[in-house]
Amino acid sequence: MSDAPRQIWDDACVGEYALGVMPYAERLRFTADLKNDRALQMRLANWDENFAPMTGALTDLAPPPMLLSQIEKRLFPVARPVSLFQRLGFWQAATALGFAALAAVVIMPQLLPAPIETAPLVAVIQGETIVVSASYNSVDGTLNVSRKRGTEAANEDFELWVIAANNAPVSVGVLQSGKTTIIKVPEALKAIIAGSTLAITNEPDGGSPTGQPTGTILGTGLVLEI
Amino acid sequence: MINPVEIEQLIARVALGDRAAFNALYQATSSKLFSVTMRILSNRSEAEDALQEVYVKVWNRAASFAPNIANRGYSPMAWLVSIARNQSIDLIRQRRGGHVDIEEAFDLADSSALPEAVTIQKSENREIARCLATLDADRANAVRGAYLDGQSYEELAQHYDVPLNTMRTWLRRSLMKLKDCLEARL
């Protein structure tokens, strides 16, 4: 016996966890085991799913009206103008890979003889399997999208979406299979791109058939001025 | 009343960072989830704090969850309820450190007396109700007390006036019977 014995969670244990009666120390161990154990997650989902109808016995209770705005304030703090250094400090804390991708887009626009009146917009769209950087040129209205990591499956396309506060995602187009895609941003999106979130999903060849995302969200990134 | 497909669509949009969808999801589901946290925590300000945490988690976890709700074995509402319950249970267990003083246990026991059980039987309308009905009334009520009120083994043992270990043996047996019954529907 070289490995520390790992606890076997029988069905009654999983039920005890779902019910909430599992003693606290055991509960913490179970929670830790859940993280990397897909089969255990599924067994728990099964109990949760079966138990959930019991909440039909509860009478709905409206939370106080200000609670939503408190939650929103926490999740979406009002964007304040911050210096580039502060932003870099924040991003430095992100993954090294993300930072490398960011550095590429931060440096690149500065090398170009860009007009000075408008601040360039950049985003790093990141997820487990992709890293894509994007920089927006407000003068010619193009988005330069550069793939650092990630490849679509044979019958799929990566589709890029703009999500502005309080709006449904709007497609900007699908990425070409090569490294770089230049996308002409539709007129309606130009005004909302600053401060929005960019997201990439995988979609059937040619893009989402519905006009709304149908695939997996592979990564997201905030559009920031630099 | 919003249907499960609509909730699922809202969660999928929340996963993409759509704030309007988050707002709509909150409007559609917060009364339900607040009833869950309030019932377990029996304290308004704690229940409100817990609800905040729940929706922060919903926002943060939607991306990993939304693309494959079905693959994970959850219906959207059961997913939301499980987040609300786990948040409340973790809080209450932490607060009490597994130890409950006797007066508190009695208060909670009183609050889940019989009239409640009648309401429950009226509104449980799925397999779980059918299967709970196959258990002795006491044992079915222990399952409900644990699930709805967040009662611990200590509290249940107090309520049913049995030793802690006996309570655990009871409940684990009840769970296995429930599982057999729930699987028998297939």
C-alpha cells in the first residue's frame, strides 16, 4: 500500500451529502473529492435531481428588492478609469500564457503609427483550450483577431460574440482557420464594443444556425482601452 | 411561471456574460431559492447573504455548466436548488461546528411539526413523494426534515429521541430504500 487509501463513497454516503446530513468534516472531504471525480458528480446529480421536487413544499418568498442590485454591484463593479499599469498589474496575476498574449497585443498597436485621438481597444479571450487576442481599430472599424492557442474540430467553426452590458450576445463572425482573422465590425456594434465582453463558442460549420450561441463557451475576455 | 427550457436558455446566456439574462434569471428564480435558504437558515439576514452568494456562484459557474446541463444529470431548477441548499447547509454546519445546543435543537424540532408534513404531501408530486410514502412516516419525515430544514443528525436524533448512531443507521437505510424505489421507476 503506497497510496493513501481514498475514501469509497457508497450510495448512502452520496445521499447523505445531498440531503445535507453528512457530518461536517466528512462533508468537506466529500466536497474535495467531488472536484475531480466526474462519476461522483453524476451520482450526486442523481440524488439532487430526485430530491429537488421536495422544495415544492416551500412557499415562494420574494427577497428584498435591493438584493439584486447588491449582487449586481458585486459582480459588475462600475468601470472606473484605471491606469495601464494597474491593468497590467491585474493581468500579470492571470496566467503567464494570458499575459504573454496580452503583451503581444499591448505592444503591437504602439508600434503602429496609430492616430492618437482614439485609445486602442484590446481583449484576451481565454478559456481552458483557447487563447485568442483581439485588437480593435476604431479608425477603420476592424477587429484584428489573433489565435494564440486552440483549434476547431473538422466540422466546426469558432464564432466570436460581442456581449455589451444588458444585451444578448451578437455575432461578429467566425474565425478563419489560420492564425489571424480581420473582421469588419458591423456599424451597430462599433459604439458598444468598448467595455463589452468578447466570447468564443464552437458552432457548426459556418456559424450558429440560430443567430444565438448554440455551442460550448470556450473562452471570454473583457474589452479594455489601453 | 417560467418553464425549464426558458430557465436553461437564460443560464446559457448568463454563461456568455449576458447581464440582462442574469437579471431575468434572478427575477424568475430568486423567490424559490430564497424560500430554500430562508427555511434552512431561519434567519433573514443570513438567508439574504446566502442568496447573494448563490447568485454570485450562478454567474461564475454558468459557463462551466450551461453547455451540458443534460450531461451533468441536472435539470436547470434542480441545479439552482442544489447551489442554494449547499450554500445554506455549509453555512449552518460551519456556524454550529457540528455541535448544537439542546434549546436550539428543540426550537427547530418544533418548527417542523405536523401541519408542515401535510402541506408537503399535498405538493410533492413526483417519484420522491411516491417513494417517501413507502417508508415509515417517521423516517420519511426525517428525510424531509433533513432536506427542507437542513437538520443535522444531532437535531434529528433529538427530535426522534434516539441515539445519534441509531439515527444515522435509520437514515442511511431509508436512503437505500429510496434509491431502490427511485430506480424501480425505470
